[in-house]
Amino acid sequence: MAKDKKLVEQITSMDVDFAQWYTDICKKADLIDYSSVKGCMVIRPYGYAIWENIQKILDGRFKALGHENVYMPMFIPESLLNKEKDHVIGFAPEVAWVTMGGNEPLTERLCVRPTSETLFCEHYANIIKSYRDLPKLYNQWCSVVRWEKTTRPFLRSREFLWQEGHTMHETAEEAREETVRMLNVYADFHEHDLAIPVVKGAKTPSDKFAGAEDTYAIEAMMHDGKALQAGTSHYFGDGFARAFDIKYTTRDNTLAYPFQTSWGCTTRMIGGIIMTHGDDNGLVLPPAVAPIQVVLLPIAAHKNPQVVDVAKELYAKLQKSGIRVKLDDSDQSPGWKYAEYEMKGVPLRVEIGPRDLEAGVCTVVARHNLEKETVALDQIADEIPALLEKVRAGMYEKALANRERRTYACRDMEEIKKVRAEHGDGFIEAMWCGDEACEDKIKEETGVGSRCIPFEQKQIGDVCACCGKPAKHMVLWAVAY
Amino acid sequence: MAKDKKLVEQITSMDVDFAQWYTDICKKADLIDYSSVKGCMVIRPYGYAIWENIQKILDGRFKALGHENVYMPMFIPESLLNKEKDHVIGFAPEVAWVTMGGNEPLTERLCVRPTSETLFCEHYANIIKSYRDLPKLYNQWCSVVRWEKTTRPFLRSREFLWQEGHTMHETAEEAREETVRMLNVYADFHEHDLAIPVVKGAKTPSDKFAGAEDTYAIEAMMHDGKALQAGTSHYFGDGFARAFDIKYTTRDNTLAYPFQTSWGCTTRMIGGIIMTHGDDNGLVLPPAVAPIQVVLLPIAAHKNPQVVDVAKELYAKLQKSGIRVKLDDSDQSPGWKYAEYEMKGVPLRVEIGPRDLEAGVCTVVARHNLEKETVALDQIADEIPALLEKVRAGMYEKALANRERRTYACRDMEEIKKVRAEHGDGFIEAMWCGDEACEDKIKEETGVGSRCIPFEQKQIGDVCACCGKPAKHMVLWAVAY
């Protein structure tokens, strides 16, 4: 296939330097620009359009489950952040502090929200009075700030965009159900819409969210075998409710504390898409969130201008049926266009040349495997949805195969070390006794940390891979982003 | 009409205390809650749903005109803010400064964006190289912070939500066209979707945006006769481009500075909706942005449960046709429900009682004038869109009549003072010589400030109402929010 060398050569190969390849894609696919504030990125139109598509799908799912959107202030007074002990210990070291308003020092400094549990709790204390006020199912789309030392676009930035759900319930059971329900929404969104297979599980106690009783997460494997935590859901019990004195009158006319959850997904998902599906030609986007799902390229219009007319007709048809389609009849060379839309990760490219026209066909190229297919011109508009679904399924299978190929069951430290030495990064499944000391030791000696205790447990022997004592859980271990 | 006294009595009458009436509505219609940070409000689900509807309509219009959404960092380093002289003078006194990241003082303090011209310019300097890169038509939805001394929900808050468009063009003429085009989008959105008549015009030099060559605004009259600036659009010339060294290669292969605009609308619009349309029963929402457009109330279901079935059928029909509809078959009294949905400003209430059912009709009550209409049950679903449009037109007429009744042409200071003494607040149309001293004197002696130089000029004599020298413009004067 013809390629514009100039464009393609600018990307580092993923096998040569995965980190540089990632950064190259972020820049060359026009997803981001750097700003003069370290760790704060400009999300460019093409990157932001991916985020808008993600938002639209997730927002629809949240609302279908009865959640309502709200907006909380971006500032948290220090005294408010301090109200829940574990929470402040977790977050205070990594917040940005506002100390001046105009020319005057503030009497109390304010942090820029790193997460909004404290703000939601302050509000819930005002509005939750009776069991009739429960459940409260709130969500917020906003940006948050965490003053990270090391930063990378999408994966770890000082400011990032996210949604944070915050819910309050009458019973612990209902709150626990909500926690798992929303984890399942995230998992389903990743597997179905982003074509990213995930492992659902619980975080070990050392890795829980600051202030949570339980934290659940979905973990995805990136192309290089490393893990990405792609979404989390927390069960808080009534800890925050007690700290913030949120009480309601129960059905029995007594006073009680409600039970709480929170759950979040961030622009990090875009990093996950890049590292799961991308290749040396650039980005590969799942159809559900691709800003352009189909690009139409009339070829050699100077030989037969009719190719442009036919492309325009097809464009109108596809747009009418809700497909995000682009027609590029600019005077750039076909090679340049191939490279450009491959870099941008457009799922399907439809080429219509003079010979195609004569034969009444067009050529469809799928981005994820670059395979070509000939489709009759009078059927292509109707075929596009099925072709897009085929792309999605193919992307998912490819990612799943990568994960399965790089997942290793290990019985003891020696096996873990051997796998690490022979295969490098990947997911390691190994038993654990539940002792934090073993978790630390495994990390220290083999480099892999506990990612989660998968809901789907396997029995890989019955003793802890580290200490040999009876095992409590199978844990997924990996090096993580 | 039956009313639940308990609910309705909680609002201060607008004629008794307009400011208190406004605050009461913000709270009682569940639009906002106060937070512990002065001037930062919680936007509750009902308030936020109005904002989401506003966003959806405006965002669609921006995109239809070729604008693309982006996301810029929320922090601006002090040195970046300082790059354009007039801009920093205007904004530095009212920004919030971040001085600490975690436990460490920052080497350079960062302000939380009060507006993002400087950030966009920094980015534009990176990406605009050639005339082929122009125009750049970017927009951003985000929150911004201005450290106001006096704050009021929606009208003047330290943090507020908005959109800010930032565009770059090859020629001054194109940029000027864009400035006016976007002002017209705002005006049309207000008049058509929000049913708020506006006056379009230019700001006087003393009232321009910091760094702009020209600022245009739309001014709306609130129910109490005061003015609300409801949207602004700025033409910057190439001032920022020069300050930020943004240069592009022209079609003639020379280097040139591009020409810039910015334009913004904020959550303040929700304050404008409240104060334009609201009454002593509460909020009155324009159908286009009402979270609930139609509420269905089955009446006396204990006498004939069929009223609920019929309401449910109607609910399904309306929802299917894209109407935002709510069915309230709770066991609250009809009086309570009337008061509740009047407070919430739901444009249409449809009541279906046993006697209606027998007669094959229902009763439709329009919120803005509380007029009742009987409609055949087998036609109501089809009639709703036309009834909503009638509401919109009625709300617009009512607001326009208020503005016309309270707009006064004055030839000199005596006439202005007389109008102020006799009629209180309102719009005053009076000629102006263009001298800032006269502008100041009119404000000082009569209390009204210049709101704008309307595009539609009238000739009210030919001398300045203040100094008697030849007049340059007719100016709209008023006390403003």
C-alpha cells in the first residue's frame, strides 16, 4: 500500500520505544498540545471529540439508571477536606492550594478539588433529611487537580477531566449493589464500546481509595503487557456520613446514617485506547467513540470526476443514517490521505476510484487490521453499520488475544521471577495470603504490584505464592501505569 | 385555583423585595445550594438540567458554524497572564492564586483562569503557521473564577460555568464578521429559545473587555427594570497575536499576525431566565430549556383509576415524540402538585380527572399566564408542540411588553432624573457625545450607567444629554446587575 513516508516515519516504532511511540501518537494524531504548566495539557479538537463521545455514551447510561448531574464548587476549604481523617491523609499531599484572592491573602486556604466526596457530603448534610430523600444518585462532569510529580498526557496529568458519581443509600446492601452496578457499567462500556477487555476485581486493602471501605476497579492490559486501572468504584459504608453528620429519619422514625458510594472514570481512558489498540501507523479508534467513523476517499478524480459525485452521494446517505463520516476530496495524494487517516485511527476507509466505479464497487479498508474488502456501491451504505461492528469485534478479539497470551499463572516467587525474566511485562495470576508484607515483598522482589482480587477467582494451588501459608485469594499482579 | 398555602407562602413577593424573591426562587425551585466557600454555589440537578439544555442548543449552533470544542488547562502562570498589558490590568485584581502544590511552594504562582485568551494564544502560537491553518474556530465549556467581592447565585459568583469561543482569522474583516455573527447567535438564542428580548450593541470604550478593541453585548431587561448583560463578543484586532508572537505565512508568502475574537455566555443566563419570566408562584421556564416541559397529573384516581392509565398512555406517546414529560401519580394532593410544578416553572400542566375522561378531554394550564384550555384527549399529544410554541411566544410578548413599557427616551439630564424619580428602574435612551466625562457624570447624578450603543440607533435630538455638545450615538442607559 502506498504510504507518505514523511508522515509515517515521524512515529517511533512501538517495539523500539513504547513510551516515545505513545507520546508521538498523542502529538501526531493531534490529540494534545503541551502547555506552559507542567502536567496540564491542551486537549485538541480531535482528542476532545473522543472525550465528548465517551461522555455522551456514559452520561446516557448513568441517566438510564436514574442518576442526575450536578455541579459542585471547584474549591474545598482546608477545614472541609480535613473532616474525614483517612481522606485528608490520602489527598492533602497532592493538592494545589489557593492562598490569595486578588491581592488579598485568604483567611483559610482552599484546595482545588482532587475529588469531591467532601463537597458532596457537605451538600448531602443539607438536603438529606428523610428516607424519602434517598437514594441520592448524583454525578458530576468536571476537571480535578492532583499535583503529581511525574506526568504523562492522559495517563497521569495534574489536571484531568472525569466524571465522579456520588450516591447515598438507606442500607449498606443497596450501597454495595450500587458500587458493583457502576463497576459493571464501566466494564461493559470498556468491553463493548471501547473494545478493551477488562478484569473486574477488588483492590487489596493497601490500595483502597482514601476513606473507602472497599474499592473495586477494572484493569486492562496495554499492548506492552502493563496494566492500566481504567475505572474505580468505591463503597464508603457510613464513614463519611458520620464525619459530616449526615442523618436521616428512617421508615421506623429513628435517626440513621446513610451509606455511600463514589465511582469515577477519566480522560485516562483515552490513554487506554491508544495503548490497547494503536500500532506503528498511529491511533486505532473504536467506532463508538471515533470522531470520524468512516472516511470517504475519491481516487483519481482527474481521470473521472464522477468518483467525487458518487462519494458525495454516499456521504449524504451515511450522514443521514447517523454515521460520523468525512469526505476528503482535497488535492492531497492518496498516499498522504492513507497515512493521515491511519494516524488518526479512523475505523473504516472507503476508496472509490474510476475502475471501482466501472465495476460498481468500492474498496473498504479496516484500520485495525488494514484488510481490504470489495463491496458493491449500491450496498455499501447499508453495510457500514455491520462493517463497523466487525471492526469493534475484531479489535476486541485482538486485545483479548494479547491479554491471554501474556497472562501467566504462577505458584511461587520463583515462577513469578522466571516469567518476568522470560516474558517481561504481563498479567501474573498468583495466590495471596492476605498479608500486606507478602504484597510488598512480591513488589520488591519481582517488580509487580497487586492490581486487584478478580471477581472471577481461579485456584492456582492453595498457598500464598510468597510465604507458603494458606491462601485467601487469587490476585492479579502486574506493572501498572 | 386550589393552592397549597404552605409551599407558596414561603416565597417573598417580587413587589415586596425583588432581591429576596430571587434568592427564594433559587432555593425553593431546587436550583442551587450554598457551599462553605463564599460565592461558590452548588448547582442542583434541576438547575443543572437547565444548563445542560442550554449547552446542548448553543453547542449545536456553534458546531453548525464550524466551531470545534477543545479543553485548555485551568491554570495560567503569572508570566503568561502578564503578556498582554491591558488584559492583566483588567484581570489580575480579581483572580485566585495557587501558590502551593502539595507541601511545596510553587516557583511561579498560577492563577485559576478568569478567562482563557492567554492560554489559547499560547496554543495558537504553536499550531498556526500558515494561512491554511486559518481560521481557527475553537470553543471551550468550562468553569472560570473571578474573585468578586459581592456575590449572588448565577448573577455574580466567584466560580461560574460558561463557554468561551476563541477564534483566529486571516483578516480583520473576517474577525469582525465573526464577532458580530456570534453576538447574533447569542441574541437569537435569547429571543427564540429563552424568550428573552435583547438589545444588541457595542460597549462604550470605558466598558470594553480588557485587551479588546471592541466589545459587543446583548442587554436584557429584567422584570424589575434593571439591565442584565447576557452575552458578550469581543474583537481583539491583532493585539494579542503581537503580544504572543503568533505569526503565519500569508497567501503572498509574507509573515503576518492573525486577527482574533472571543465570545462568552455563562450560567448567568439562568439568573436572566428567573428575573425575566418568574412570578410570585415561582420559576417560569422557557420550553426550550425546561427540564420538564409537560407535567401530567391524573386527578382523583381513587374515584376512577382509569385516569392513571390514560395519563400513562399519554406519557409514553409524548416521550416517544421527544417531549420532556413527567407523570406525577404520587399521593400528594392536587393543590400540592399545582404549587410544586408552578414553583418549578414547568411550561404546561395537563390535568386528567374522572369528569374529563367522561367528556374525552383534558385540561391544559400554561405556567406563564395560568390560563386553562380544554383539549380533546385524542388530540392532546399532537397539540403539545404547538401549545409549547404558544407558551414561548406568550412569554416573549410579555417580556417585550415589560421592556417597552419601561423604556424612556430622554433629551437631557432633567428628563433622565424625572424618569428615574417617577418610574424607578428601566431603560433610558439618550444621546451621548462620546466623552467619558459625560458618561461618568450621568452615572453619578442619575444612577444609570451606559449599557451599550445599540446597533439600532434612534435620533433623540442631536446633542449629548449631558453636555449639550453634538451627539455621536444614542446610548442605552440603565442600572445593571
